[in-house]
Amino acid sequence: MRELLLGLRLLSGSGRGNRVRFLLMAGGSAIGVCCLAMVLAIPGILAAQDGRKAARQADCTRDERRICTGAALAPVELKLTDPYGSRPMVRVFHAPGPLTIDPPPGLTALPAPGEVFVSPKLHEELEKEPGLAQLVPGRERGLISAQGLAHPDELFAYIGVRRDQLKGGEPVTSYGWRYTYDETVEPSTLDIVRFTLAGVVLLPLAVYLSVCARLSAAARIRRLAALRLVGLSKKGVQRVNAAETVAAALLGAVAGLGVYAVANQLISRIGLPGFRWYPSDGSLSLSAVLICLIGCPALAWFAGALGARKAAANPLAVRRSAVEKPPAKWGLLPLFPGLGIVVGYCVAGATGHAPRDTSVSAVLMPVAVVLVGIGLVLSLPILSRALARTLARTSRSLPLGLAMRRNELEPGGALRVATGLVLLVYAASLVQGVLIELDQVSKNTSPVQAYVLRLDRVTPEQQKALESVAGVRGHGVTARSWSDDQAEFPPTINAVFATCAQLRGMVPKMGRCPAGEPFRVENPHDLPNQDSRPGASFPFRLRNEKGETRVLPVRVPERQVVFEDASGLSALSSGDVVLPPSALPDGFRPENAMLTLVSGSEPGTVRSVLDGIGGVDPTVEVDTPGVVVTALQQITVVRTILAMGMVLGLIIGVAAYLVAATDRAVERRPQVTALSLLGARPRTLRSVQVVQVVLPLAMGLVLAVVAGKAAESSYLVTGGGAIFWDGAGVPLLLACALGVVVIATLGSLPLVGRRIDPELIRRN
């Protein structure tokens, strides 16, 4: 306790410069803790959104046989999720029953037939897009409050309808589940996001906080050595140093939490692209607050104790400015096994032997990424000293020779200055790999978009209206053959009832079509149907509105037409038999058939067609193959979170460089002053300052780009996607690295003053 009080007294009585340094340490810690709080708040925001989704989930009380009790008296609801651009729009159709139930969260009462409750964002969209009212029919009774919405931008509506208007649906007796199937971000994807954020933000943050905790390390270590020489114990020296660093870190942690509270209020109201939340969702949990208040001072304590170790062990060497020992070679140890795993996966992908055992890769890949990241940090002093030693021996340039001799004697300086930016470039490669994998999932490669509806849910009049919706360029009825065979997999085929003109609008490319005649289609990109053999006959059951049934025998024709669709999202598949609509008897339609409408795949066209379908029947359920709108929304959220992580990483990396470079320049003022008195020009001194920073940084960036691209490729190989090598991302990484070097150069120029202050040498 005495040593801690001594450290605080030294802090308050050691002059204005020391107090300014203390405030800089506290300010740097505040920035770091604010960034840390933003990362820690993301899981809480997602959990709060999922919790409100679970609270509004419809449920039905079930008996021992898992049968819903009171189903005949309970209200019935049908939940539909449609794509509105790249966002999901959820519509819940509610048909009341004799049994009265409590409304879901966010509503004061359930909507009666002809009434609707909409979210505030959907209310705004209805005013902008009048055609959207076809999907939300009824008189607007009120808005859904925040308790019933996942986030402020959610498009959600409760629509009251009569029971006879609702096709399908499930009985409802209460609302609220313990979990939701519609997570904002799936748990497996969230694990990837957490790991990526740890590499992009938390690892550079640890370096940054360590740099802030070791401001003016050279001056402080000399003062600690003096205390050790006058009789203070080794542990006492470490406690004195830790008192200052921990006090600054604790003050910075409190300030950082305050800055985050203000930032949360501002950003949550403004919103990020595709990701908004309520301010209360961003409130930090007690565990997150404790991590910030305890973790940051603990890291400062560790960094302070590490910095005071040399002064406590050998104070005379510190006071006499003895030459530092070269860094140990064991710092290269983590780099080699990490690169070995990464290169192994790259070779496996290049030779066509991509790993299929994802459980092993799920362990090895994160381990390799962490080992390479740690190896880059620990190898920088070793490689910087080796490079400096070589160049100092061979160079005849005075600025280069002076700079390299300084780096040779003080290789740890390169570690402090370059580490944050090197890790930033390395992490950028990993983020790029994650975004490439997400892009493979979300990209719609087909030029057409299909809309699939159950034919028995629409009347013949509605079918005609749906087929003439604006934007629909092709349509057809698809049915599967009927079989009374009790075999597990009886032979079946699909029949498509459409004209040649309708068929050409349903597929991207198609060969010559015989009008009015049956034929069989084949897709060279699809597996053939072995049951669809020419001459084989299959029965199809038909039904009319009166309930009468018929059987239509269909023989597989010899004639074959080839069409191409590499996406596999069209309404046709290899082996399907195409029949003209005239083959159906008047008034009869196939049983268990699907009505397929096809349009272009442009987002505006898709939204227009969905609005038109809603105008015909807003309660009909539409399947859109290739467009999983909830997945698109999830990918948008993940991209926004990763982009926010990259911005935070950029702030941390640049701040770490500025702090370390400025501090290093201040520490070197006595040496710069001595060189100035010996006749060195300011231009020469600036060149020395730039070179001794830029060369180790450039070497670290080259390693970061190479190791980062290898880690990115190995991640894509283990991800099971179609893309392993991202050549398009190399120019971006090189541009980022070049930008980092330019920033480092510009930041080094003004650190050599024009005025010579001999007092610095006298004090030394």
C-alpha cells in the first residue's frame, strides 16, 4: 500500500509534463474502452432483438398427445414473410374465434376483421408506396410499439381477416416462446463474427492499450531505477509503476464507458446501414462493464509490471543506458506452425483435396489465425533488427545508416510503432475472406426469379389474374405424377402445363420448341431423371371445383428440347414433360400442383411482382426460390457489424501508431539534440526519423499481406465455397498497405523540431 501511495504522490508532484502524460494515457484508455464496449454490446443487442421475436411468437396449449386444446374455438393466425427489396416484410393474418386471448407484445388489442396494426417503418413505406397497401389490406388502427418489434426498421403488420378468408393458418391460444427460430444472426454465423471481431478489434486493442500504458517508458524506467538504487524492493518498484498506469487506465475506463453511453444514444437513433437497434438494447450488461473496468486496468498493471522489470532487476544498467540485449529467437516460434497449417490448407485447395471434415478445420483454422497474428507481433523486433544490421553494414547513406543503427540498438521501438497497423492489414484480409464467403451465399446468379404458389389455394379466376400480373413474363403449372405403389420411392415424373411462349419466359436459354406438342426437356447442368424414359406412362390425378376427379395418363415423348440454367432455380428440371394447357379437360386442374410465375431477377421487378400478387390475394403464401430474404437480412447485419469492426480497428491502429510514434520521438529528443549540435541538418534528422519508422513498418506490412492472403485463402478452402483464391482483393490490400506507409511517413515528418534545446542533454 505504501508503494501505491508513493506512485500516486510521484504522479501529482512530478511536474506538468508528467501530468500531461497521465492525461494522454487516460485519454488513450478511454478511446480503447469505448471501442471495447461497442464490441461487447453487439451480442447483447442481438439477444434483445431475438428476445422480442420470441415474446411475440404464437403458441397453442397442447395436451399429452401434443394436440392443440380448444383449436376449434381459438383464433387462427397465418404468418407470411415476403421480400421487400432485400428486407423481410412480415405479415400476420389474424382471424378471431369464440375464444378471447391476450394480444401479443406491442399491441393493446388484436385487430378485428378489416383492421391492421403496422410498425412505424411500414407506416412510412405505405405512405411512400401506395401499391404496398395491396399486401396490407384494411384500415390502419394503430402502430405496433417497441415491445413488439425486433428493431425500429422492422416491417411488420398484424392484419385482421374473417375466418373464411384465411387459407391455412394455425390456432393460437397465447404468445411467447423461450427462443425463436428466426434469429437475427444464426449462432454459427455469430461465432464467425465474434472470432473475426476478436482479430479485427480486440487484438489491436490489446496492443493499443499496452502502448498507452507504456507512454514515456524510457523516462519512467530511469526514475524507477533511481528508486530501486535508493533501497526500494523489486516488487515495490513494480507497484510504484503500476499505481500510475492503473490509475490512468481506471480513469480512462470510466471515461470510455461514458463516451460509449453517449455514442450508443446517437448511433442507435441514426442507425447503421441495415442494422438499427433501440438505445436500451445497447446498454452494457454488468459483466461487460466489469470487463471494461477490470480488464483495462489489469492489462495496464501487466504492461506496467513488465516495463518495470528491467529497472527492478538491473537499475545500474538502466541509469547508465546500457545496450539492450537482442530479442530472443523464440519470438519466431508461433509464426511457423501457424503458417504451416495455413499453407497446408492452401495446398489442399490448389490440388483439389479441400478438407471435408469441418470439425477438425473448425479447430485448426482459428488456432492457425491466432498463431500467425501472434507470430507477426513477436517476430517484428527480430526481423527488424536483422534488417537494420544488414542495411547498416552495407549502406553508405548517412540517414539510412543512422536510422538502421538506432533500430539495431532498439528493435523494440519498431514493435511499438508498427504492430497496430500491421495487425490491421492482417485482419483486413480475414474480414475480406468472410465477406467473400457471405457473397457466395447471397448472390443470385440466375437472370430469372420464380414465384411458386400452391394451386389449390387460388381459384381459377385468381390464377388468371396472377398470370397477368405486371412483370410476369412466363408462367406454368407444375404437377407430380400420382402413384398408388406402396414402394418407398415409386417412379415419378413432373409435368409442366405451359405454351412455348410461356416456357421461353421461364428459363434463360431454350432450344427450338414444338408448339402445341408434348416434349421432354433436358438441362446439361442438371442430373437426369432416370424414371423419365421415352415410352413410359405415368398417371396424373385431376380435380375440378365440384370435387370430381379424373386420371390423365401421360406418356414420356421421344422428342427432347435442351434448355440451360446453371443456377438450378428455374421452374424446369431434367426429365420434365411439357404439355400444352389444352391437354387438361375443361374445368379440371392437377392435384397437389404448383403455379409458377417467372419474372426478371432485378430487385425492383421482384418487389413489383410481389405487390401485384398481393393485390390479387394478400393471404396467399409465395415461395421465392433463390431469395431467402431472412438470410439476406442476416448477411446485411453481419456485413454492417464487420464494417463497424473494421472502422474501429482502423481507429485503434492509427491511434496506436500516432501514440507510439509521438512517444518514441519525444524519447529520442536527447539523441536528436546531440546530433543537431554535432552538425546534422534538420532534413537529415527528418529522413532518419522517417526511415527508422517506415522500413520496419513496410517489412511488417509485406509479411501481413502475404500471411493475411494465405490465411484468407485457407479460410475459404475450409468454408466449402466455390471461391478459394481472391485475386481481386490483392490490389485493395496493397492500396491499404501503401496508405498505411504514407500515413506513417507524414506522421514522422513533424516530430523533429527546428529549435535546439541543449537543456535536454543537460538533464540527461
